[in-house]
Amino acid sequence: MSTAAPASRTPRTWPGGRVTFGRVVRSEWIKTVTVPSTIILLAVSFAVMVGLGALVAWGTVELVNDPEAGPPEGVGGPPESLAYDIPASGLPFGQLLIAALAVVLIGSEYTTGMIRSTMVAVPTRIPALLAKTLVIAVISFLLGVLAAFTTYLLAQPILSGADLEFGLGADGVLPSIINTGTVLALIAVMGVGIGGLLRNTAGGVVTLVGALFVLPIIAALLTGLADWVEDAARFLPSAAATQLVATEVQTGQFNQVEGGLILAGWAVVLLAAAMIVIKKRDV
């Protein structure tokens, strides 16, 4: 009795199964937006930025309506110059939360060991890091622009109490709103870079928060001791971010373009360092 030869098995191939940068980006997008804690943190960032902006608008109206109060120190020109900066006034807290989120997105993968699966799927490694950076940068940019524009809309009825309402065409207002997103995007890139370098969520968050908020305080305390400290402080990320969203350039400060280039320099250097380390070091 003859027996039928077993059917030969050929490996199953999936059409279009090649790893491309677009597919890596899609994978990172899914990983980012499907984590509940990420959505919650983004919502909190938006609420804090808008809420702080509304509070600043209310304080500005109270200040202008108080006949005994003079203009704040270092602020010159008409009262409208105070109002124009309100859409971006929630940026410091937005930076803090986005910085933490960016570090967590990559640091948590090292903590849980998920980074091994990521690097197996993308063995060249660099596209995975760039895709993660692109996703969080785009999300941060959109969040910043939306929060600043919402703050602008919410502030107008509040500012009307002192006849300070203004349009988007006012000097520097629209670029400030857009650059609020630019700042958050660059801070996110810095966060991914530091997270990739340190491979530790807590350490990365502390390092980035220190660079954004602690170093400026130290520089301010040391300004009176040496003239070079004040000049060096202008190159800190937080100072560059402030100039990038400024609607009016104060004497002796960088303009918006220069501030943007400095902040972009920080982001590029940290991301490039992370790329080198991730490429050469074991996961």
C-alpha cells in the first residue's frame, strides 16, 4: 500500500511585510495613544496650561484696573504688552509635564524590558528611536498650539474687563501661539534624548527638570558674583524657550529666532547622543 507523500511546507510570507519607517512610526503611535496614563497626562497638561493662562488674564485685569499699582518690573510700554503674552503663559507647567511624559515613554521600556522587543522588531535601532521622537514631538506640538489658542479664546472675555482684548493679528501673538507648540515639541525631543541616554525614568525626569527649572534658579543666584553667569544663563533651555514665545524682545535678550535655534541645538545634541549610545550599547 502506497502512502501519500506529506505536503511540503513553505514558509508563510506576508505581503509588504518589510519593516519601513512609516510602519515603525505607526507602531509607536499605537503604543503611545493606547496607554491610558499618557492620555490622562496630556489632558492634565492641557487643562493646567489653559487654567494658568486664564488666571494670568484675570491677574492682568486686576493689575491694570488698580490705579495704585505700577507696571511690573522689567515691563515697559502700554498695558496691552502684558496681555499679548497671556496665550503662552501656561508654558512653564506644560514644559514640566511634557518633559516627564517624553522621558517616561522611553525610560519605561527599559524598565519593563519592552525595549528588547522593540529592538528585535527594528534591529537597526535608530529608526525606532526616531519614530518615538517624531510621535511625541508631533503630539506635543499639537497640544501646545491647541492649549495656547484655547487660552487666547478664553482670555478675551476676561480681558474685556480692562479693554485689553486683542486679535490674532496683534504684534507677535500668532507666532507666540504657534511657537508654544514648537517649544513643547523640542522639550519632548530633549526628553527622549535624555531618557535614551540614562535608561532610567526617575533619573531622566530629575535631570531634565533640573536643566529646565533648577539651573535658571542657580544662575539667578550667582548672577551678582560674576558677569559671565548672566551671559551663560541666556543659553539655558528655559531662557531660550521664553524668547521663542516672546511677543516683544527686551533689551539684551535673544530674539525669537535665536531662542529657537538655541533650544533646537539642545534637542539635536541630546538626541544625537542618544542615537550613538543606543546604537552601540546593549539593550
